[in-house]
Amino acid sequence: MKKKAAPKLPKAPVMSRSAAALRIRTINDNHVQRHKAHNDRLSLAKSVAEKTARTNHEIEYNQLLGHSLHGRLGPMAADKLTALKTYLGK
């Protein structure tokens, strides 16, 4: 039994060099824009996370400071208060 030959695929239309260069440039520009937008989203998410962490540290610092004014602060909490003080720059 003989093998059948694979069917011939239709040839793609020929594209000029300038049209191909324009097409490649358009694709590359789209990739650059997509990467820039992605990096912008990542930097925004990072800045939001940093702001949230700083806010949480400030809340904890204020709570520990309030407790220290009433004299109800243990040794571990006092260490945490000094660490937060140096972290927040207060």
C-alpha cells in the first residue's frame, strides 16, 4: 500500500519588505506599551502595599504609646515600641 502525499497548502500572499517592517514595528510597539502598563500596575500595587504596611506600623506604634503612658507595657512591648520608633523615624 502506498502512502498518500500530504495535501499542498495554499501559498501566503507575498508581503513587501516595507509592509513587513511596518507590521513588525507595530507588534513591537504594542508589546512595549503592554509591558509598560504591566510595570505601572506592579509599581502601583507595591506602593499601595508599602503605604498599608506603614499605616499598620503607625497604628501599632500609637497603640503601644498609649499603653505606655498608662504604665501597662511589658518588656517585649517596650522593645517593639523602640523598634517601631526607629522604623517610623519618630
